[in-house]
Amino acid sequence: MSLIEQAAKRLAQLRSAGVEVPGAVAGDADPRAESRPVEAATEAASKSRSQAAAAADLKRQRAAMASDSPLPSTGAAVSRRIDLDLNALTASGLISPEAPRSQLADQYRVIKRPLIANAMGKGAAPIKRGNLIMVSSALSGEGKSFTAINLAMSIAMELDNTVMLVDADVPKPSVLKMLGLPPSRGLLDVLTDDSVDLSQVLIKTNVETLSILPSGTQHARATELLASTAMVNLLEEMASRYPDRIIIFDSPPLLMTTESRALATHMGQVVVVVKAESTVRSDVQHALAAIESCPVKLMLLNQARTSTQDGYGYGYGYGYGYGGYGYGSDSA
């Protein structure tokens, strides 16, 4: 029985019981008079269904955000916000904006200066996409991810710049783990799914000038994706959307995968991390030679033993050149 038939039957029952129905005139034979309460009941039922559908849709969207599943294509995309445990970062040896001044923080203040100058067009020569900085190494275990995170944190403490830290080490992502965050959608999802917008997978943090782009869902053709037109377009968008933003890419080792070589062709600056007293010179030279077209190649010497008033410590060194490479000494 339809909704209208049910309402008409109920109306007839009320009249039989002697109940006066508002809107109906006794003895009125006009069928349109009987239809008025029926139309009101139909409208109320339709409104109730619309409200229930809207509530269910809102619930699905909230669940999708919580579980990192794709959001509906309609509606504005909203970046997520996650609070980093800054005390835990300090305890693990990473730079934190709230930590007291340290030797490590001072060393990264020295290291970041030429990078920021190049990124903001204040270096020795103009650099295309100078605000795109790739951090890599010749081999694994040399501290490139540690360096990328600390560099991003140090630049985020600047008054005039914002930073996006991108985990582009798609074969072996580690940025989220080192920051104490769970796996999440990210770069590869944006490249493979047109319905996923960058703002949906970007993570904002309690360090107000720092945001994080995870590597995303593993993909068998990651190398091709990093060398694709979609990646080039995304990098152009990243580089030009916010003129004050510096983007740090933690990439795979140059001699172990081909993803980093593909990525380096689109960077304005590349920092190659070298572990002191561990990496041989020939590996460093081969890694630098693998970077084909990046205008600025810099080298950072990691865990260099330096003499201090208290004995021995660990320091960082850097060198840089335009079109070539340089070897730097300790900066501590």
C-alpha cells in the first residue's frame, strides 16, 4: 500500500471515529480537500528521508577520513592535522622547535643557509625550481632520512619560509616511522588516482610551518610514476603555488635504485649525504655522476668526528657547486 493510500485510510478512520481533521470541511465532497493532509504527510516523509540521507553521508565522510580511505569526489578536500610528539623527536636525536639550543641545531643553521638562499633566488645565480631540494645518498644507511627531517625542521624554524617534507623514498619509506606516525596515503596515490587531490593526503602538523607528504601506497611502477608527466606537473604546482615554500624530498639512494635519478632531473638542488669514514670516494663520485641535469649539487658529510673542548663529537660538513660538485669540511 502506497504512502498516499495509507494516509487516506488513516483519514477515513479518524473521521469515522468523529475526530475533526484540520483542513477538511465536513461534507465537502471535493477530493482535493482530502488530499491536503495527504500531501502534508508525503512532504514530511520526504524531508525526513533527505535528512537521514545527509546524516548518513556525513558519517561516511568522517569514517573515510579516519581510515584514510578515498573521500567522495564531491565537496571540498581538507588536509589532515596530526600533532608530532616533539619531546620524543628530541629524545631520538632529531631537531625540535621547542628543544633548547644544541650543537646539532647550530650545525643545521649553517647547512641550510646556502640552500635557502638558492631557493629564494638570493644565491650566486638564479636557479630554476630552486625551492625543490632532494636529499639522497650513494648507499643506504648513510643518514639521508635523518638529514632530510632535520633540514626540514630547521628551515621550518625560519620566520619567512614554510616547508613541505616529501617522503619520496617509495621503495623503502621511513619518514613517517621516524616521526612516530602511521602509514598513510600520499604521493603515489596522487599520481595514480585522479580523484585524490594533494590537499587530501597532505598532513599538517603542530609545527605550524611544516607539512608532510607521505610516500603513499606502494606501486610496482614507482620509477615510471616519478618520471611521468603527472609527476612533472605536480612538481611544477608545488614549486609555484607558494613562493615562500621550500620542499624537501627524501629520496632513495642513488646507486641502489633508479627512482632517485628520475626525481633528480626535476630538482633545483640535490644534497648527497655521505657517511664519514664509511662511504668510499668512488661511490660518492658515481652517485654524483648519476645526477644528470640538476644545476646545484651539494654534499653533506654526516657523522664526522670533530675535536671539541669536551673531547670528540659528531659533526656535519657540507660543500656545494654549480653544475659540478664540491667536497666540504666539517662545519662544527
